Amino acid sequence: MGQSKDRIGASRRRVLKATAAIAAGLAAPTFLRIGSALAAYPDRAIKIVVANTPGGPSDILARILAAEMQPILGASVFVENKGGAGGNIGMGFAARADADGYTILLTTSAFVVNPGLYNTLPYDPFKDFVAICEPAVNPHVFTVKADLPAKTMKEFIALAKADPDKFNVSTPPIGTTPQLQAEVLKLREGLGKMATSVYAGGGDAIKALLAGTVQISSGTLAPAFPHMKAGTLRALAQTGEKRWVGLPDIPTMGEAGFKDFVFDTYCGLVAPAKVPPENVAKIEKTVLQILAKPEMQKKLTESGFEITAKDAKGHAARIAKEVPMYKKIIEDAGIKKL
């Protein structure tokens, strides 16, 4: 009888142990899930999608920021290029990314231009994204060959009007802000006969100017700057709100007598719309902290950028202003939608 009781007791203990083991096994994954959900952001790598091919201004800026963000955030930050279709491929990809803060987008002015340029888009700039910040802009310049008699924009326009069939302008692709500013100049100054020669990139547009195929080029500063320093090209005007620090002697279009003529190519960070606000705020704070460093300001200026360091509110205000603005410019210039 005593042996029977001992066997029953041992069986009960084995059942209780087994039950406890099963309970522990069930509880552990639940605990891990809760712990993971409560982990501080970021606890894994962050991807910055660049909606352009490698080597351009947006790619350069993204890689500079990524390197600086890593030690501050305590997580790996890497860049993934998804160029093509005027930036739409990368922007569409980012719009469909998980809204967790681990995929963000660094885009250019294509973000605000494309809604007015394309019949269909894979993203909505207002519904699919939330602004993080605007780190910097690329200044634009109108350049001519150094041997052209015109020393100012007014003098160039006078030459072009006197012999319109002999004056052409080169620009990067259709829908880029340098191309659109060239169309605005033609509309406002009555230069309808001046043909626009559109090239695959800003470097090609400058090559056409150097070769004498065109008489003026409208583009970002970077491809023109080395030729300006070499003395083969002359900048007539820059199109920012103020003079870029690297071109202190070149007037803005406003200073040259062209009212409300402000264009640039901006670089902005956005995130999928439903990313937790605290994650967006952390990236915003981190990037603005980086941009405040004197050594970073020097590095970006030497790379051809003008630091704007606008916060999320400032970036959102630019988006709200420029989407309808570029739609109207495209319509007024008679540019066919793509």
C-alpha cells in the first residue's frame, strides 16, 4: 500500500513538473514579444532609401548623414539606392515600406514636382508620408561660356532677344527644378524662340555649353563649379533666396532684378505616414544635431550644399507650398504630362 502511494506521489510530481515546463515554454515567447515591442528605437538597422542612382547630390548627402547618425542612434544606418522613373521607383518603394521607422526616404525636389508632371504616381506626398526634416539644398546657377559678351542676366536676355534663333538653353531632364526654372525664365522674359535642350544629367548639360551647342545652361551648382573656378564658364546669377557662401560675388536672381525667382533642388527626409511620432522625432532631432556641428557645415558646404536644417514643420510647409506651385509652372509652360 505504501509503495502504491509513493508511485502516485511521484506521478503527480512528474505531471506538475511537465505542466510547469509547458507553461514556461508558452510564457517565454510571449515575454520576448513584449520585451521586443518595448525595446528602445532603434534596436536594429535603419535604411535610408535614396530615390536616385549613386553619386548624385542626394546620394552623397545620405551617405554623409548615415555615417554620422550611427554613433548617435547606436544602430547601423545604411543607404539603398532605388533610382529610376524620375525618382518614382524609390518614392513608391518607401511609401509601401513598413511604418516602423526602419525605412526612411531621402528625396529631392522630385517629391514635390512629380505630382504635377506624371499622370499616375506610386505615392501621394501628403497621405503616404510624414516630414522628418530638410537638411540642405543644392543651389542653382545660370552659366555661360566665359567669352560670351553678357556679364549679367539682363545683358544675356538682351542678346537673346536680339537674335533669338541663335540662343538655346541646356538643362537636366524634364521635370527637374533647373529645367522648370529655365521654362519660367523663357515665359517671363518673352524668350519663346529660345529652344530648351534637355540632357540626361547636369554634367551633360554643362558639356553642351562648353561645346557651344547651347549658349546658356540652367542647372545645379555642382557640375558647373569646377569650370567656373577654371575660368571657362561664368555664372550670371544664382537662384536661391540668398547668395551661396561659395559664390559671394554672384547675385541672386532677385538682386539681378527678377522678382520672385527662387529655385533650388532640396533634399528632404520623410517617413511612411504611420511611423510612430516618437520615432520620427528621434530621427529629426538626430539629423538636426548633426547639421549643427561646425565640421559638418564645412563638409557639406565644400560638397556644394547649402544647409537649411529645417525641422519637420518647416519641411512640411515646403511640401505644402511647392506641390501646387510646380503644378502651375508645368501647366503654364505647356509641359506634357508623362
